[in-house]
Amino acid sequence: MTNEQWLSVFKRIGRKMRAGITEFLGREGGTIALGKGAGGDRTFPVDKWAEDIIISELEQAHRQGESFTLISEEAGVRRFGDGRNIVLVDPIDGSNNAKNGVPFFATAIALLNGDKLSDLTVGYVINLAVEDEFWAVRGQGAYKNGSPIRTPATDEITIVAYEASNPGKDIPRIFPLIDQAKRTRCFGSTALDLAYLASGAISVFATATASRTFDYAAGMLILKEANGVITDLEGTSLDHITAGLDRTVPLLASKNDATHVKALDLLSVRPVKK
Amino acid sequence: MTNEQWLSVFKRIGRKMRAGITEFLGREGGTIALGKGAGGDRTFPVDKWAEDIIISELEQAHRQGESFTLISEEAGVRRFGDGRNIVLVDPIDGSNNAKNGVPFFATAIALLNGDKLSDLTVGYVINLAVEDEFWAVRGQGAYKNGSPIRTPATDEITIVAYEASNPGKDIPRIFPLIDQAKRTRCFGSTALDLAYLASGAISVFATATASRTFDYAAGMLILKEANGVITDLEGTSLDHITAGLDRTVPLLASKNDATHVKALDLLSVRPVKK
């Protein structure tokens, strides 16, 4: 399949998820059983349901002759033949929001034509609580709901978004950034932080806790195709990172190069390599 | 009108807003003109449009014989006859999100049968990006989308939400709370923070910057009717505060009494008065 055909598969998955999610919303008063996914996060039934949709669509692609490996937060690693393509999935990014009835969570899907993040070729993120769909194919720009997106050109740090698995430790680490911000945001979904950063709503995004590739790979490509920058907190490229289930590195993402240099400077480290 | 009839007016406003908001979403790529509202916030055309809907519905209530004073972020103070009722409105709480294309903003409307927050009788908050409606009539409990809501009974501090007008100064002030949290959230809408706190999604909400009554009055009643607690950061009741456009006090809100005592303790102050 071409990258565009893969994107169509991802969109079909996203739209099925969006159509079906309504029954899971508004359950916040009820008890929701908890499991534990391959990525270490506790997973909720909605994750399982989501992954069933994803696997069913991917099985169809496989029956049509595609070979690839699925790496997903819920199911772990699953081979569909011997191909070198990797489909990296977070069925529900923002499980805590979904569980608690907060309408801010996403499905994130990335295609890599190899096992490194430098092999990213398609990224797709859908905000399941609303209609917002973000996608990018490498070299072809980024889109939100069908319209091209590009980050602002200024280096002003207005809104700093972050995620923190350990707020008491993580927030002090990125405080120099927060201290410069007019506003902060902590939405609870790394995939959406990167997607809304790509569409110009956020100046800088940071997470001091090491993130998993399925959380950020799709958003990473969308952001880069929208002229944004993403490295680890020391400014090192993420290209060498292997797609998988493990925690990798803390992230720093900015709307553009100049802002990224400023952000790295605030964090008192120099860019090693961009 | 009875409180229930007022609630119907507020719901009619909310649903008109929700129905019309679609055209304002997805504008994040365009330039949006800025104004300045009576409450000091810069206001966007969507605020003005929202307030037109609100005023038109309130004029209808006035023609049917109701007398009241409207206090709104955009229009300021406007008398509809000589009644002692006050309708306190934030047309778009979360303007920055709305402006930037982030689907997390609300309309908040409160009815008071006097000029103090102790006179709160109806609270209504609608998340305009999705279908979530929250409301409360004093003494009759709180509701989300028609179902009763009540905060959890445990005193565990899991998710701490906050808003900060000056992150570098405000976050250190409330850091003892953040330090205890498993996760933080900063969504950018005080009305929604309080509403989702009332529905059990948040343990404690704090804002070190003094808030305006139109930002929190509606959510305050919803939270209290859901068994939540709200005071200033020192534990002092908000009942004596006069409804108006000025900044009043920083807020501390918790899912229940025990959690509130714990939160006040963490902030190293003792409850003066609950």
C-alpha cells in the first residue's frame, strides 16, 4: 500500500472509534474495570474495544497482502507477516480523562517503514471527544480536518503545555519554561499536546518523564511536517529511537527552530544535535 | 419565574450556543480580531456573538415580567428592571482555548437572588466543545447531562487541577498540592474545572490568581450541590463575596470536606471558617 492508502486505513479506524465512543462517554459515575496493557499503563475496557477495531482493520490490510508488525499499548507486539513496516498504536491516549469523563483523549497511529523513529512515514491523531483529526505523510505537510496546518513563525513563548507522571519531580525540572509562559496547559494526552502544538495552539510542550514511542510518534511526524521541532530535553534528536513499548526519553517540542533554541536555553542546556 | 424556569432559560441559552459554535471551531488558522471586555479579559468575536444570544434570551424573560441585573464579562452590568436577582454570565470561559482551536471552553451562567455568593440559587455550565451540560438548583443536587452527580467520598488526592494567570508565581504558591498529586491538569477554563470536579474527575482545584465571580459562581453552586467544598486558599468561605466584575480571591475547591482539610493543611494554613 502507498502511504496515502495507509492513511486511509488509519482514518477509517479513527472514524469508527469516533462513531463508537459515545457509549463510553458519560460513564464516569459507574465502576470501570481496570486491566494492565503491554505498555505498563492501566487500561480500561474502552482501550480493549478500541484495539479490537484497530486489529480488525489491520487484519483486513494484511489479508490484502500487507506485511507489518503492530506495536500497541494494549496488545503489545503482534506480527502480521514478515514486512519491515511497523504500525505503532496508542488506542486511547489520555485514558485517565476517558475514564473520568473528561472529553479530551485520542487515538494515535503511526506508520514506520523500519524500526527507528527516523523511519516515520505516516502519523494520524484523532481527538475522539470531538471531530478533530490531524495527520501527516512525510514530506507532504500536516493537516487538521483536511486543511493544511503550520506553526506560527514567531519565537514568543505564550502557552507551555506539559505532561507529568510525577508532578512533584517533573514540574521543577521544566519550571524554567513554565516560568516564562503566559499560560500553562496540562491536558493529559501527549498525542493531543503535539497535535494542537502543530496547529498553533501551544508554543512549547515538555514532559520530564520518559515517554513511550506510541504516545508521541504520530504527533511527532505531524508536528515536524507543520514546521515544528521535537527532541529530548537535552536537544538530542529522537531519530535513533527504536519503536517499542518501553519508556524512551523525556520530550521537548516547539513550534519552530528559534523557539526550540530558546526553550533549550531556558532549560540551561545547549542543543547537542537537532 | 421559579428557579427551575430560570434553569430552563439557561439551558435554552446553552443549547443555542452549542448549536452555533461549530462555525467558530476550526478557525484557528485565521486571524481573529480582539476586543476588551468589561471583566478585563481580551474578548474575541465569539464572545460577542455568545453574549448576543444570552441578552436576547434574557430580554425575553424581562418582557415576560422578570426584573434582574445582568453582570457579564463582555457587556458589564446591565439592568433589566429593578429586581434583586442577578444573572452572572461568562459567555466564553476558556477564550484562549476557543481562540486557539482547542476544544475545551464553556458558557457559565449563575442566578443569585441577592448580590452575595451566599445568594446563589441556580448554576449552569455547558462545555461548548462537546455535549456536556452541568447544572444545580440550590438544595436539589447537581446534575451532568441529566444524571445526578456526587463527588467521591475518599480523601485521596489523585488529580490536582489548577489555573494560573501568572504561572511562574502561581504554581509555586500551590506547589505543596501539586507535589502530592499523581497527575495535574490545567485545562484553561475555571468553570469546567469546577464542573468536572463536581462530577468526580478531579480531586482538588486551586488557582493562586484572584478569580472573578462570573468565572466560578455557577461552578461553585454545582460543586457544592455535588458535595464538594470551595473556599479561598486560606479556607475562608466565599459567601460574603459580592457578585461583580472585579477579581475577588484565589480559590481552593475539593471533592469533599476531608479532602479540603487535607488540601488546606498541605498549603500550610488552617481553615479559618468553612
